[in-house]
Amino acid sequence: MQSLIKYEIIQIYMNKNTIYSGFRDMVQKYPDSPAIVEDNRTISYSQLDGMVDSILTKFYERKPEFVGIVMHHGAEQIAAMLAVLKSGAAYVPVEPFLPKDRIDYMMKTAGVKLVITDEYCEDATPAERSYSDRSIPHGVAYILYTSGTTGKPKGVIQENHSVVNYCEAFEAEMHTGPGDVMLQYSVCSFDIFVEEVFTTLLNGATIAIPSEEVHNGGLKKVMDFCSRHGVTIVDGFPYLIADINKQPELLPKSVKLIISGGDVIRASYITNLRGKGIRIYNTYGPSETCVCSNYYRVDNAEPLEDGTFSIGKAIKGVEVKILDKNLKEVPKGETGEICIFGEGVNHGYLGNPPEQANFVTLPDGTRLYRSGDMGYVLPDGNIAFLHRRDEQVMILGKRVEPEEVENVLTDYPKIERGIVRAFVDEARLHYLVAYIVPRSGFSLHDLKEYLKSKLTDFMVPEFFVEVKALPLTHRGKIDMTALPKVLKEGSYK
């Protein structure tokens, strides 16, 4: 009997502060409340938990460490993720439309031995029993792949406890819960997806998932979907917010909260959304620190001189400081690197890419992440973001290393030499330009098809410039001043 009691105590400790245990708490509190709504069905919390065990029956005894999830968006995809988490494994999410080579690379480097697809879930039978929750707070929850300087994507490792902390921080600031409906709009391999799904399911709210036809059918179709399902929260890149701002009449009256993340939001993006009783937030934080580290409410705030907004202050369980190159805090108002401490800082990447050096352990054991972003502390204590320290840029809200694109470009056999550089358009958004020295038989169409087979669409340069040779400085580096700059008109002004 004593050993049984001891086992139960250990299980309670192990399952505390994990994603699945948080979801299970909501199942017990709100079993009949809607967890997911789609145009053709509504799934309650208890039904979703049943789907989790149904999928779990197929692999629970195999005890995989990492499980790939390559599925279209819907309730089954969410259930598959929760099933992996409940099993004690970590999931590796990938969109089915990505190039096969890229998917294969991610699965191989993550050591994935099992891949869950739409077909895998089709014949999952109702579970005869509820399976034990093997998740632990410091167990790996998922791996998200981001652009890497080595020419290959790198896998960011995130643990259960960090996601749970983020969900608690989100609720503390946004005050969401039962009755709220969150639009699920982001791709599964980006932080916004984590925010859309887990802050909702761990706080008793509802996820609204549009079909691919609706999602890809333009803003009106998406907003009509939001209206049909009473969406109260829209979470997305600044470009989605800017599109809504152009046609504010499309936004349903049910929407009370808009969250912008993944890139800089400008005051011009929300001119028509202010004064409508909608809270609008600017959020900041790299994947390496679990979704977000900073929040700032902008609907009732004045922009900075450059037309952007502050990124605000650190969220619950996180500390953010502006440090110099020696990791010493700079005086308020002086420029330094935005460095993040606390619950969200993970253990880095799979393997040992060069970027692992951005995770630093101080002599006292404190861990921090050097974001590579430059900023300063404003007089009111909020933080202003300035620019990147390195060459990494944001394209359509997603991080891109031009060097990764360049490495793929120069592997193309019909190119003698090539470089990829990022520029800023009139709306201060980044775009990529490729400068190429072609070989005989070169075809731009074939090059683009090749890049699309190796990279996601947003990573393919917008412009290609043919040059006879790449100009060099006397030190042997590319002389960018000698290359023509391709100008691009801004999308938003």
C-alpha cells in the first residue's frame, strides 16, 4: 500500500505544470463546453480528450521520443498533438505543403521514428481505457524549426513548463477564458500557433478552425467565418491586422481582442480599429523564449517617433534586460541587446549549431537568451525595439536567414556564383534580392522551381538580378555599394 501511495504522489508531481495536465484540468471543469468549432462540427472538451486517447491507442506502447505531425489543420491535428504530449513524447509539427526534402530533413534531424498524418488518424478506434499521463514539466513538448545560418533549418526545443507558464501569463494579461473564441489562423510551425491553441485549451476557451478553402479564400471569407462562430480573439502577424484595418467593416462585432506578433506593428496599421472597444496588443519574443516575452497594449497608446510601438514590459515569469556586449546592463535610454531571462528560456537547439552560443549561463547559474535584437528602455520602463544585430530578417512575419537562402541558391548547378541580401521597402518591411552570375543554359523559371522545392515560399527571393561578376572590396568581401539596389514600393503606408 505504501508503495502505491508513493507512486501516486510521484505521478501527481510529474504531471504538475504540463500542457496535457493543464488541458485535462479543463476537461474536468468544462467537459461539455466547446473546445473546438469548425464549420461542420463542434467538439467538446470531453470529446476532444476522447479523440486524444483514440489516437494514443496506436502508439502508446511504442514509447516514441519524438513524433512528427504532418497534418492539415483541424480537431484531429490538435488531438494528435495532445496525444503525443500525454504519451510523454515531443511533437515536431510540419505543414503538409512544405517541400518533401525539407520535411525529410526535419524528421531525420529530430530523430523522428513515427509520423502522424491525416490518414493515420482516420481509423483510430475509440479507446477502451484512459491512458496514463506520462508528461513531465521539464520534458520536451515540441520542436519548432526556424531558419539557420548553416544553410539548414534549426530545431528549437521547448519544454512543458515553459508553455504552461506562458499560458498563465497570457491569461493574467489578456483575461481570457470560457466564452472566448480564438481564431486558429497561423501555420503549425510558428509560435503564434502555440499561442492560439494552448492558451485557449488551458484556459477553458474555444478554438475556431477554418477550412483550407476559407483560410485561403481571402479576408472576407475568414471574417465571415469569425462572425459565424462568434470569434472574440484574432491573433496574427501585423500584416493581417493591417488588412483588417483597410476593411474594418468586415471585422465581426464579437471581436474584443486583437494580438499582433512576429514583426513590427505600426500605428498606421490600426488607425481604423482604435476607439471601437477592441483591445489591441503588440507582442514580442523569439521562439527560443517560448512564444512571447513582452506585451504592450497599443489601442490606447501613442506610437514612438518612428511610427512603431514599444514592445512593453516582461510578462509573468520572465525578465527582460538591455545588456552590452559584455552582458552588463546598460543605463536606461542607452542602446543594447534585448536579453531574456526566466521561465521561457529553453535549452537551445537540436545538435550544436552556431546559434547555440546565444544561450548563456552566467556564473551564478542564471540562464539567458541573447535575442540579437537591439533596443533601449524608455522613461516609463517600457522597451523600444530598434533593429536586428545580425543579418536575420522577418519576411511575412517569419524569421529568415538570408545566408540559408543563399546557400541553397548557390547549390543550383546553373549558377556560377550568387548572393542573397535583404532590403527594406517604403513601409519598412524586408524583402529578399538574389544577385546571380548564371552559367550557360540558365533558366529563371527552373531556378525558382528548384528554390521552391528546397525552401518555403516566403524564403524565395522576390527579385533576381543578373550580374557578370560579384564585385569585391579590397579585403575580398562582396562590395554591396557596387551592386544595384532593387527598389520596392511599400505595401502599407
